[in-house]
Amino acid sequence: AKTLLDVRNLSVHYKIQGGWVYAVDDVSFKLEKGETMGLVGESGCGKTTTGYGITQLLASNAYYKEGSKVIFDGKDFVQMSTVPSKEYKEYRKIVEYHPEMRKYRWKRISMIFQGAMNAFNPVFKVGDQIIEAIKAHEDVTDEEARKRVERLYKLVGIPVDRIDNYPHEYSGGMKQRAMIAMALALNPDLIIADEPTTALDVVTQDRILGEMARLQKREKVAMILITHDVSVVAEMAHKMAVMYAGHLVETGTTRQVFKETAHPYMEALLAAFPNIKKEKKERLKAIPGSPPDLSNPPKGCRFAPRCPYAKDICLEEEPPVIEVAPGHYSKCHFAEELYGELGGGESNE
Ligand code: SF4
């Protein structure tokens, strides 16, 4: 009953000239109140579409496949604010500016975008922009809103006198903190953070991630942390969802996925980050080959062309999702055989 978000069979496809891009296919996961989930995978694997698909902040050529469900606090967003597509059977189209959806966005679910550097309007003071966001959603006075921004600035570690500065007077790290303050301003139940620190140097990254982890605990807000960098989530996330080529390939607690890895793709990701504490950049190149073209995904297992364990069946049949341990799932024909045999992450404790 504590389930905050229940994503079921989510499929989001983009209509392109001459076909479709199958960006997200049949993705299911649950998030409890106050829980943090890491959603990881290489760029182009569908993790951003999954994250933004929750709040329907998607490009206009995005469609939900019929049967997709995004149940937040008991309400199915897909049913609520999409309609059957007239042109494409089996698909639903987003209703733009759906009033109820807009209320959920920011008020109940807020987002920290990739490249939050440019999220603030350069001609207004940063603090005023956060104050305006609060006032747009809540019936509070200027003074109350300002008090809240002061509290948030202290929380994220920005000197309070910076409230009256303009965006160009902030450093990159400070803008990122201000974005986090903005995300927390309306006391959301869920924050979706897409590569929140990727653009920053490693030291600032660590500091901000540490702060986000503390805030997440203190404010008891649930979080989906989308990143290509598994080391980012290792310490912060309670659970993990690993995506490859539009599919969730492994899900479980962070410990299960890191230490008792059950999918060859996760093994490869971990091998690409041999020491998750050091040198975080650009190690993914170590996985040989490249992800498939999602407008024409391979039949069978989408990881098969790069998988060292692939057998004939992998090229023919899509693998089922297998529960290898309680709450630990792998989408692999050989999940049971490989479970316990794959190299997991280095100890991080
Ligand atoms: Fe590798 Fe086959 Fe498992 Fe896919 S189904 S991950 S190709 S072993």
C-alpha cells in the first residue's frame, strides 16, 4: 500500500519517417514512498524516455502503446491524459496542457534536468524564479515563499544572500544546487533527476550527490536517478533498474544488482567501471560493439550481438524475465545458469 509509483508495461515509441523508434518497450517497475531507484544504461537506451514518460514531457512524435500504465498514487496518468490515436491503432497520444497532469508535474513530481545550467531565465534573479514557481502552485505570500527559498538554499548549501543574484553570477555547481532547491520547493513526493551532475567536475559531482542523498533521506522524497554512470547510483539508490535498448534487463536491490549480477549487460557495465569510486568518465567505451538501432531492433535478445554468452536461441527468441532471487529479475534466457557466475561489482563497503 506504500507504493507511490507503479509503472506497468510502459512502451513509448516515436513515430519517424517510414516507421517507429521502439525507445521503451514493456518496462515495469515499482517505487515505494521515499525510495531511490537508479535507472542506468548507455545513452540512447531509453532511460530518459522512461523518466520523462512518467510525467509525459515527451516530444510530440511520442506515443504510448495501449496497455501502458503509469500509476502514481493510485491514478493512471496514461489513462488520464492520453487519448487513443486516430492515426495509429494500438497507440495513445498525449493531451497537451492537460490541466490535471500539469498539477502533478512540479507539485507532486518535480524534475532535475540534464544540463540544468540553462534552466533559469537569465533576465530574472534566481531566487525570484523559485519564489514565482512556489506562488504559481500554492497560495502563499511573497514573504512565506521567500522564507522557504531561504530554507532551501541553506539545505542545498548556497549562501542565502545569493537569492538576489542573477543566473550568470552563479557557478555551474551553484546553478545545479539551485535547480535542486527548485525541485524541492513544492515538497514533491517524487523527484526525477536526469544526469543531474554529469556536466560538473568530479569533486562538485560528489558533493552534490552527497547532498542529494542527505536531502532525499531528510525530506523522505522518492527519487529516480537516471544516469549512464553506475558509480553514481551505487551509493545512493535503494534499488536499480538496468536498461538496454529499450528493455529493462535487470532489476533488484542495489546490492543484488551490483553483487549478485544476473544479466550479462550489467556485468559488462560493471567491467567498464572497474573501480566505481575512481575515474568516472567515459569508461563505457570498454563494452565492445554498440547498441542496436531501435528503429529496427534485433529479434530475440537485443543484447545478443554484444553478449559473450549468446547462444542460438538468443538470436531467435526474446528472453523472458526470470526471477533469480526474491525481487531480483533478469531478462535473459540463461539468467538462472549465469546467476552467481557473473562478475559483480567490487566491494563498495
Ligand atoms: Fe546474452 Fe542470450 Fe542472455 Fe541475451 S539472452 S543476455 S544474448 S545470454
